Amino acid sequence: MKAIGIIPARYASSRFPGKPLADIGGQSLIERTWRQASKAARLSEVVVATDDERIFEHVTAFGGKAVMTRPEHPSGTDRCAEVAALFSDFDIVVNIQGDEPFIAPEQIDATLHPLLMHPEIAVATLAKAIEHRDDIFNPNVVKVVMDKHGRAMYFSRSPIPYLRNIPQDEWPGIHFFYKHIGLYAFRREALLELTALPPGVYEQAESLEQLRWLSAGYSIAVALTDRETIGIDTPEDVERARERMEPDAK
């Protein structure tokens, strides 16, 4: 089976306009993400999906491949689906967040592994054990609980599970909590089906599109990683990323 990585990248952002072109140690955010994704052993191709000519020209200038998409997509997944429809010779599509310059190639490979091993699985994603107490209660850190087969039971911005009759300060030492990392692998046909579904009740309540897929009856396999990721959402995050790079080889 052939897999393609698609990196959705838009210029407009209420918190950080032009984010994909932000400089991090001499390379743009989108270039660093593209280069990391290109190292994944199980991806045959990596493409940036964008609605902005500046990003398109920048990607092609550094040797990457980009595809122009419609501007009105409500999510990166919808943008990926438009591009995936053009690449019918690929069986698996990996949606790679364009604001993850330190995503490890091994994390990408781990995410699509369940689809290679289990033909009944249509969607897979990634999670990591939470190490910091504050992340359990931070609504910007999405939590996930899995069944014994490693399938997602639910995603939430609230702490799940809720440990009844136990002081919250003691929760981290009593139970493992997992945070969701927004990296998705889809069978191509499933991606096109999922993006055609109407928004669901739970998706609208939590603003989490994966709840639409669960509500529609799709199983989501959850691969685990022990590596931390750093997403770039604000200009302050860029400074954090630069500081992280200082002790490492650029």
C-alpha cells in the first residue's frame, strides 16, 4: 500500500497570520514540517495543501511539492480531502499538522502502522501519556481514552476519566491520562467519506472533528508515542521553538 503525507497550511489566522512562513532557525515553519515528514519511511510522497500563493511559491522554492486548494475549507482535514481526491494511486493519506516543526518521522510511521496491519481499520491517530498535571485540566489539551484493543472510546477537552472521590492533586499518580496528538492516517476512501458527513452533536459541543467520526460508527485506532511534540500557535511559540533548537543541531 502506498501512503501520502498531506500538510494543510493556510496563511490566514486570527492569532498568528502568516504562521507557515515564520522563521525558525533559518527555515520556515512549513519547510521544517515538510522536511521532517519527508523522512518518514512509510510515506511515498509529501505534499503541502494551501490556499495561498505565497505559501505555494515558498514551498516550491525550497524544493517541496504544493497543491492549491479552495479557500473555504472549515478544517485541515477538509483541505487534505480535496488534495487526496487528486491522488487516486495512494491507499493511505496522513494528515500532518503544518505547525509541528519537530514531528518525528517515527511518529508518522507509527500512526499509519495500524492501517497496514489491520485492513478493517479506516482511521488511526496518535496519543502520548500526560506528564504534567496541568495538562489534565487544560481544555486546550485534548484527552483520549481507549479500549483494550487500542481503539478510541472518546476524545474530550475535559479530564477523562473523571476520578470520583479522589482529590485532583492525586490524579496523576493514580491513573494514566493520555493527550491526543492531532496526527491522522486515513484510508483514502474513508477520508472522502468522513469529510462528507454533517457535523455531529458531540463535535459541535467540544469542537473536535474526530467525534463526528466516532458518532458515525468509525473506529479510530490510537498509536502511542513517548516523544513530546511542540505545536506553533502564537508568535511566542516560535520563540519557544527557537530556544529548543539552540542545544540541537539545526
